[in-house]
Amino acid sequence: MEVQEEKWDWESKYKGAKKKILRSSSWLGNTPIDGSHCKLVVEKLDGIWDSEIVVGKEFEFTIGCGDSRLEGLLERCLMTMNKEEEALLKLDEVSLVVTLLDFSSPEEPVYNYDLETNIKKSIEHKEKGVEHFRNNRIIKAYSRFKRAIRLLIFAHKTEEKVLPLYIIVCNNIALCHLKLNRPEDGIIVSSKVLEYDPRNVKALLRRSACYNTVRDFEKAHADLVKVLEIEPNNFQAKEMMPPLEADLRDMHKRYKNMVMKMFNTS
């Protein structure tokens, strides 16, 4: 499928998703929202899709339940489409022609959820994320944890009932960042946890590992020291400490040699 960049009718604010309308719709109602159950058909597909799509066969898709980046981009596009609209979508490097056959709105939009519903839905996403993580589907796990966090933010994360779950999910997200080699993001998320719970051992361990990855050995060491103050027999911290201390000694030695060379007058 050949696409012309200048003729897209819509582009995602954060890039990655674009839409070109091929057949407009006379539908004057609302477009899908988070939680909408959509019926659609893909007429053409160019590229590698990371879940099962059969070209020409109707399938169902619920916005807010996508487990991958591509499914997340598809959700953004569907939320701009009218019923019976046909569009060419460009999702990262994948192009597809989609017709939104029909959709049903959720009984209640996310922003109207009460506290208990927010917590219940967040737990569902968190548990699905844990399942994905255990099966080494890290990107899908990350997607589920992010959905849980968004719901918890709607529920006001500092609420007494919400904060413990918020901390658990943030720690899971930090671990995903570490596995996906995004240590800077892992540091940010772990630091958020430590703002609310400065003695959270999981957050300290994950932030230490992230600092170690970016070679900020002093901060990595400081976090491990704090873990061992809280839990003197913590196996993971005791295992991480010797190689980290070796890296620190090597760093200090190289710094000392560099300073000596700078002031060497010979």
C-alpha cells in the first residue's frame, strides 16, 4: 500500500498513529471511547502484526484491553472513527485498511467510575499484567500495568485504599522498564514510589539496578545501603553489593588517575 505522508486526516499527538479517511460515514453519533466494544474488519494489511488478525474477517476489539503497542495505536485511531467509516491506518511501520462496522459504548465511562470500580478494574489489569510478565511478555505486561495506573490516577492515588495498589503497580512498571532496558524511566517510576514510601525495599532495589545500568554507581550503592539498613539479611541486596563495590573502586581509581594526569607537570 502506498501512502502519502501529506494527506493524513489525523495524526496522534505522540506520533506512531495516523489515519486517512477512505470512505466517510453518515453517522452523526459519538465515536468510540475507552471501554467501547468495537466490531471491525481489516481489508488490507501490510507489515507484521503482533496478534491474530485475519484479513477480510470480522473481529471484535474492546478499547482499553489492547496488550501491545500496535493494539494501543489501533485504539487511538478507532476513537477518532465514525461507525461504518473506512480508513487507511499507519501504525508505526504497519499499514492497514480498517472499516469500523459498529460499536457499543460502555455502560459507564472511565471518568465516572466510583472508587471501588476503579480499584476493581485496576486489579484486573494488574493481574493480567503479572500473567504476561510471568510468561515473558514484557511489553504486554507493561501495557496492562500502565492501564492500571491510569485508573488509579482517576481514583486519586493518595486515597488510603488506592495508594498500596498504586505502589505495587509502579514497582511492576519499574521492573518492566529495567527488563526493556529503559533504566532512566525505571528511575523516575521508582522515585515516585519512594516519595510516598521512602522505605519501600522493592523500589530501592529496582532504582539501584537502574542506577547501576546507567553507571551511576554512587547512587546505586546508596540505595543498596538503605535496603540493608531496613532488611540486613536481604539476599538480593547482599548479592548485588560486591560487584557494585568493585565498580565503585574502579571508578574512584580511574578518577584519581585522571586527576593525577591533569596536574602532572612533567
